[in-house]
Amino acid sequence: MRWLLSSLFFKSPFDNLQKHADKVKECTMLFKKAADLYMNGDFEEFERITDQVARLESEADAIKRNIRNHLPRGVLMHVDKFQFFLYIREQDKVMDEIEETLFWLSFKHERIPDVLKEDFKHLIDLVIKPVDKLPVLVSQARRYFRTHSNKDRDEVKSTVRDIRQWEREADFVERELKSKIFHHIKEALSVFYLIRLTELVGDIADHAENASDMMRAMIAK
């Protein structure tokens, strides 16, 4: 009976999950801005935006800890708690990868070679697309867990498919960019730096897809 009473007054963890997803999207906007600044050689402003991303990541971490620390045992949830926490982890890793990518860029203040610049911009645009859908995905899932309607469930599944498609496109561009780096760049350190940068950017979309896969598992009947 105690867990039934507590459930009546328990605030849904999806409320804070939505706040966390919104932080992630806010972070991608700054990431795009920082990347453009770096490619244009404005390294001072790039560092300022990178600091803003680090602060946002700390705020998102605080939300994540709040979710984990204030989920009482015995409270009935619409979803498997293990899957829920896996979702949080993957959504949070999106921000971790963005921060790691910017830190990697900050190690070497040198413009991206012109022959690769548009390819990097294209890859960044592609990895941002699935991340920007995460707040929508969480909002749709919240609605589904309230209504349990097939229509709302189908909307979640549609967004998951969109995220998977964008991740596949980003994967393809990542492979093509790596090939281009090896073809055009001859200096070993630059090759290593640019290949690692490409992988870090690609990992952003990977974690967005992982999060969407967890959401798909949570709505499974």
C-alpha cells in the first residue's frame, strides 16, 4: 500500500528527462556555432563558446543526478527502470561527445584544410539532426505513456526511424571523409588529428541513435 500512495504524489522522471533533452539540444546549437568559428579561424571566440558548452554539460549532469537520486524504490513506473537509466546514459553521452569533440579541437588551433572543410560541415549538420530530435522523442514518449494510444506510439516509432536514418547517413559521410583525409593529407600527425576528429563527430550521432533504440524498447508491447 505504501508504494501505491507514494506513486500518487510522485513526479514523473520524464519531466526531468525532458529538461535534460532540452539541454542536449541547446548544446548542439552551441556546438554548431563553435565548429563554424573554429573553421573560420576565430579561435578566441571558439574557446568562449566551448566554455559555455562545458557549463551546459555540468547543468545536464546535475539534472541526470537528480533523476537518479530522487527515484524512490518501490515507485511504479510505466517503463523498465533499467531501460530508462540506459536511455539517460546514452542521451547524456551525446553531450559528453560534443564536449570531447570541442576539447579535441582546442588542442590544435589550426584551420581545417579547405579541401575538407565542406565535408566536415556536412558531417556536423548530419549528426546534429538526430540529436535535435531527442526532445521531440521524449515529448512524444511522455504523451504515449499518458494515453497508451496506438497513434501516439506510432509517432514515437516514426521519430526513432528518422533518427536511425540520419545516423546511417552520418555513418556514410564519416567513412567518405576518412577516405578523403587519407587521400589528401600527407603529414602523419594531421592525419591522426583529423581522423580522430571525424570519429568524435560521428560518435555524437551514434549515441543519439542508441538513445532512440532504448526509447523504442521502452514503448515495446
